Amino acid sequence: MTAPMNTVSVNGEPRDIATGTTLDALVAMLTAAPSGVAAAVNETVVPRGEWSGTLLGEGDRVEVLTAVQGG
């Protein structure tokens, strides 16, 4: 039996995630960067301290941004 899935938009691309996935779990799937990462859900920036309590649901729009150095 497969876990129920939700489809969310991640940086403009559809992605299937397990129901009950939190923002911190999704960010961990996308990047291993320990810092310099920002995330927004439905156009609202979510402070890093709230990622573990932010459940993602069907149709949510997630933007994950990683800072890069360079000039």
C-alpha cells in the first residue's frame, strides 16, 4: 500500500510529496546546504524556526532559494 500523496509546486515545478510532509523535510530533499536557504509557502516567507511545524498540503506553492557566492 502506498502512502497518500499531495502535489505541490516547488520553484514552479509540480512535485509529488507524501501527505504530512513538512517544509523542513522538503527543503532537506532539495539541498544539503546548512545555511543560506530561504523558503516561502504561498508567497509568504516562513522563518527557519517554523519549517518543522509547517505542513505542506495539496496545491501549495513552495519557493526554496539558496544563496550563492560570487561576483
